[in-house]
Amino acid sequence: MNREEFDHYCNSLKSTTNVIQWGNATVWKVGGKIFAICSHWGQGEDQKISFKCSDLSYSILCELPDIIPAPYLARAKWVQVTTADALSDEDVRAYIKTAYDIIIRKLTKATRKELDL
């Protein structure tokens, strides 16, 4: 999944917003809280997709090749996919949707109502 496909998918989820932060990362939020990030640092480096996941998914994914605990976010159960072939595009979409759902559940009832979620 390239950055354009990543952005298109995240944008298709209801009530999301996108900002460019940390120099060169596209950051996707719902209710002001981050659920997925796509970064591309430096010349020739692969893009990296990071997302929030459940405790179980975090444990499983961190055992796979080319998936690591996300820098600065691992304590909150985020992983970083470091190569394009570490997961299929379908799997990346499924994990991003799960991350989105996890974050929605953490929003207040008032925020969910305001966002019609």
C-alpha cells in the first residue's frame, strides 16, 4: 500500500481528519485522536505505516518480520510496518479499520455523538 492508497483509505472512514506532522508524516485522526500514520523519512527509505492495535494483535504482529513496536508509541500498543510486503494491502486496511474502531471507543459519548459515530 503506497501513501496515496493509505490516505485514500483513511479518508474513506467517517469523520476523519488528516494533518502533516513531524516533518513528513501524514497523520490520520478521529475526534482529534490519532489512529494511523504513514511516514517516509529520508532519501530512498521505505514508507512506514503505523497504527494502534489490540493487545493480542500487538503481540502477534511484533513477532512477524518487518513489523516492529512503533517508535515513541509502542507503550500504547502501536506497531510500525517497515516494508511494503510485510502485510497485504487487505490486512493493512483491516488493521487500520480496527485502529479507527479502537480510537472511536475511547472517545467520549459527547464526541461520538457530535461526530455522528
